[in-house]
Amino acid sequence: MKKCALITGITGQDGAYLAKLLLEKGYDVHGVVRRSSHAGVFDHRLKWLGVSNDVTLHDGNLLDLSSLARIVQDVQPDEVYNLAAQSFVTASWQQPVLTGHITGLGAVNLLECVRTLRPQARYYQASSSEMFGLIQETVQSESTPFYPRSPYGVAKLYAHWMTINYRESFGLHASNGILFNHESPLRGVEFVTRKVTDGVARIKLGLAKELRLGNIDAKRDWGHARDYVKAMWMMLQQDAPDDYVVATGRTTTVRAMCEIAFQHVGLAIDEHLIIDPKLFRPAEVDVLLGDPSKAKGAFGWQAETTLEAMIQEMVEADLARLRDTKAAG
Ligand code: NDP
Ligand code: GDR
């Protein structure tokens, strides 16, 4: 019997990579998509990966429990991956209530549907290293205390604890993946890696002169989304549900990540990079560095892609995309 997976956030970066992985493993893959006035462009990431015709999409919204109930009832999934969220940290100060509804309470809407309609399904919650926030320990593991620094981080922490609560209260097979930053050519352009690779590609092609960034002293533990979705799947294959940190174990400043991109195309960073105080955040997470040893010990997961290889792949993808756009227009 084919296994059946339901993915919320299937049109996002991770949703697309996870859909591809599960299709390769022989799953029947279903995804939740919210209605958009831009019909037709919503699944561009799935198209980029060549899987848009192989997944079944259902109209629904994490804010609307009735839509999720209908979908869970129809699909009867074996595995549910809750990847949908308002996921941009900066936007969470501009829309803190909406972020709380989608990123926090939205997870509970889905947990309720699983609990009442499909309790045997295994559930994955997309938790985040943003929950660590103001760092209490130099290297963060599953036992590091949380101290979120943004409305997004607070909302994620609520969903994280509700996932644990549903596991302990109702015996659901529900796991939290505490994922550190992960990127790819499918990353939204508002996030710093993709903003940098897109900006560097534009400068290289003569379409822009400068790149404006905020706090380039912040440090992040960056991995590749393709590697990280494997960890999500592996978590749900374990006999017992649990919570796992997923990270590379290496941290790098935004500036050093930027240098990789500029060097790749032979440009000097100091001739193009401008620091814009307007892009600094009301509260910053200065440094993140994860310890993935629990995931490695439990199911052998480890990051496969270096930061250098990933940034170069992203720059090349942005160069190709911009050249295509230029040629077409
Ligand atoms: P993206 O921002 O690329 O994707 C978010 C997805 O959520 C999109 O498909 C979006 O749909 C969907 N969505 C947003 N609001 C709703 C809603 N109300 N109802 C239904 N769907 C909705 O995120 P990523 O793929 O990067 O991340 C996946 C998950 O992992 C997120 O929960 C994120 O917070 C979390 N995470 C990400 C990390 C990272 O570094 N990437 C690290 C740790 C956690 P639409 O296309 O319509 O906008
Ligand atoms: P983050 O990712 O907030 O860690 O959340 P982002 O790429 O947005 O920021 C990383 C760091 O770069 C600094 N920075 C800038 N960031 C952006 N976006 N734009 C800029 O111009 C800029 N200049 C400097 C930021 O201040 C920050 O320190 C991501 C999201 O995917 C979350 O959903 C996820 O949970 C966490 O990663 C883990």
C-alpha cells in the first residue's frame, strides 16, 4: 500500500523539496494551498522541481479549521507535515497578530483535526531555532532554554509546546524538528541569503549597482533545504515521537556569507555593499549555532551541503533566471 502524506506550506521552499523527496519514496503526496488572486503562479516552486503534476492540491487555510478538517477527512493521511507559517521574522513585527494566528494557533487547528479525525497519523511540526533567540548557551541543543526575540519566535514556541502537549495528552505521534536556517535557490527573496545571491547576480549582469543590508554581524548556522527535508521525513519514521535539532554545527556571519557570493562572480564586496540602518530589527538574534548530534545518533542524519557550495548554487540559479528574463524581455 502506498503511504499518503499531507503537507501544509507545500508552495513554500521546504514544502516543494519535501514533496519531491516523498514522491521519490513512492508516497501519494497531497498539499494544502490557500486561494490566491494570482492563480497559476502559486506552484512555481513545484514547477521548478518538476513535480507540480504529481501532487494533489487542496484549497484550504491554516486559519480555517473547517477547511483543514475537510482535507484531513478526505485524504486520510499517514503522515502530516505542518510547514505552513508566516515565516518572515521582520514581517512578524508588522503583523504580530496575524503571525500569532497562522504560525501559532494554525498549528493547533491542524493538531485538532489530526486528534479527532486521524489520530493514527504521524505529525511533524516545523519548529525553529528562532525560539532560542537571546542565546543562553553557546551551542544550542534540545535541552537549551528558549528565549524568543520576535513575534514569530514566540508564535513558533507556542506551536512547539502545543505539539508536545498533544503528544503527552493524547498520545499522538507528534514530533518537533527544531530546524536552523536552511536555504536554496527556492528561498524567498526577502530572506538574507537569497537577497544576497539575487543582488549579486543583478550587479554582475549590470541590472543593479548596490546591495543594501542590515546587521551583517549576525551569525547563522546555514544548511541546504534539500538536506533538511530528509531529517523531517526521518523523524516520522522513528518508532517514538521526539524533538530534534537539525543544523550543520557551523556558524558564519552574514558578511562572510556575502563574501562567498561576491567572490564567486569576481566582484569586490566593499564596492557594492551598503549598510542601511532601516533594515536593522527591533530585537536581533545575534548568533545561532546548533548541535545536531541527537538526530545523528537517532537516525544518522547529517548535513551534506557546505555553505560555500549552497551559495554558489544559489548565485548560479539567480544568474540563469535573470539571463532568461532578460532574453525574454
Ligand atoms: P516559506 O515562507 O517558503 O513557506 C511558507 C508556506 O506557508 C507557503 O507555502 C505559504 O503559502 C504557506 N502559508 C502561509 N500562511 C498560510 C495559511 N494561512 N494557510 C495555509 N498556508 C499558509 O517557508 P519555508 O519553506 O522556508 O519554511 C517552512 C516552515 O519551516 C515554516 O513554518 C517556517 O517557519 C519553518 N522554518 C523554516 C526555516 C528555514 O530556514 N527555512 C527554519 C526553521 C523553521 P503561500 O505560498 O500561499 O504564501
Ligand atoms: P532569520 O532569516 O530571521 O534567521 O529567519 P533571515 O534570512 O531573514 O535573517 C538572517 C539574519 O540576517 C540579518 N540581515 C538581514 N536579513 C534580511 N532578511 N534582510 C536583510 O537585508 C538583512 N540584513 C541583515 C538579519 O538581521 C538576521 O540576523 C529564518 C526564517 O526562515 C525563519 O522562518 C526561520 O525560522 C529561521 O530562519 C530559522
